[in-house]
Amino acid sequence: MGIKKIAAIVPCFNRKDKTIRFLNRMERQTYAALDVIVVDAGSTDGTQEAIAAQFPHITVLQVPSNCYWTASTNAGVRFALDAGYDYILTINDDCTVKERYVETLFDIAQRYDVRILGSRIDYLPQPGLIWAIGTAVIWGTRLLKLNTHDVLEQHLGEEFRARDVIYVKAMPGNGVLIHRSVFEEIGLYNEKMLPHYHGDSELVMRAVKHGIESAVTQRAIVYDDSPLPQQQRQAKRDRPQQFWIQDFAETFFSRRSGWYLLPRTYLIWRYCPWPQKIQTLIKGTLGVMVGWLGLRTIRAIQSIGQAHKPELQPRPEAIALSKQTSRH
């Protein structure tokens, strides 16, 4: 049968230091038949030059700068399938992994005969704080909800922690091992309808619909270099407020937004059961926009209130006391 060849597909754009850190980790992997294919969307920070200098054996594909996650990943998948690789590993360049990561992921996929196997994702700044173990599909406002998001490992139940694999209907695309037969049966990622966010989960949802089991393992962990929850909240508070029309447009009509309406509408129409479809379409699109506008209005009123809040003037006796104290 021979050893199975794995191609790791790594989209990147202007994150040279993180990309090089990631490639250093992949160079130490214990799985022998592993190749890394970097897909660069026009980086201008010297990423390609750094890879060529430090990792001349790594394949770098160049795609246009308007290729976001889905199109960039598809470019790498096509290359790997044409080159005869048995498995595709989709993984991000801003993460790190341990030396036996790929070997562990492959062994579990073989042991449980799973053609799509995702990884547990932890926060790199705090290993043990889980970012996700797969994704739940919830037909309502949210649509996709990360499992065990922001949960500490020790707070998982013993029964849950004992399981090698957890079967899911969707998952993030960071650290997913996919057998080539999946792409041959159901096609590549849908870059037209889901150009950046949710393209990873849609492929898994499509596979499940075609009877292909998908699972996530806790034994292979990706450490994602995302800000911790409290840092994200602080950054959100500190972010300068844009004019609301611009903010609204970027939130719901930008291809790079997680709330982009096109992918949300597509997922609902393609996968939501008919009894819930119309209600979910309304809640998941119009309802979300109305909620956003309401929240933005509340924040604007609060901001105006703070700006017009009168400054407290010290009482006359307090001023007199201050003068007496200064004399001494």
C-alpha cells in the first residue's frame, strides 16, 4: 500500500514572521511523507523572498491579491490533487503545532476510517484554553457556533475528554486532514458563494449531506495565534467608531466579513431544513441587520450622553479646605 502522501496547504498574505515561524514547525514534523505548499496572495512584506531563502524546497504558488481564504486554498488543493497526493491538510500560517501533530492526525484518521478529520484549536498565548473543537450548526441568528469556545480544558467532562473523535457537521478549516476522494466526490471549496468565511464549514456540511462522516479529534492540537478573549473585548472597545453607514457596509457586504450576507443566505438556502428555512432566512439576515442597527443606536446615544455629561464642580467648602491645606 505504501506510505500516504500529505500536502499541507497554507494560504498566506503579509504575515512574514508568522509564516516563517509556522514553516519552522512544519519542518520538524515526524510524518515523513509530508510536503508544504504555500499559496501567497501577493504579499508585499518579503514573505516569498524569506521562504525562498530559508526553505528553498517548499513550493510557493502565487495567486492574485483578491483571492481570499477559499480561492487560495482551492489553488493549493488543485495543485496537490494533480500531483497525486493522498491527503490534503488545510492549515493557517498564524498557528503552531507540535512535532507529532501530523503523524497523530493521520493515525487517528486511519484508525477510525474518517475521511475528514479536524483538530482541536487552542489559543497559542494560553494553551489549554480552547478556541474550538468543531462547529455546531444552529439554524437561527447565529448559524454556526464554535463548540467549546473559550472553555478551559479542565472544565471539559471526563467522558468528553476520553473520546478520540467527536463527529460533527461543520468545523473550522484550520488543521483539517481531508482524503483526496472527498474532493473527487463533492468538488472543491465554494469560492464563488463563500469567498472567505464559512467556506471551510460549507465543505464539511456538503460532505455530510453526501454521507461522508466528519469528525474532530482532541489528540491533535493546533495552537492559534489569536488574541485572548479579554484582549479581543478590549480591542473592540478601543476601536475608533466609523461612520455607521461605512461600518454597516463593511459588516454585511464585505467579502472578508464573518457577517457577509451572501454566504449566510447561501448556507441557509442550501442546507437549512424546509420547515425552518424562511424563518431562519429572516432571522439570519434581516434580523441580524436590525439587531446591529439597534445596538449601534444604543451605543451612539450612550456616547452622546457621555459627551454632554456635566463635570462635577467642587463644593465651596471643599475649595476653601484645599486653600487652607496648601498654605501649610
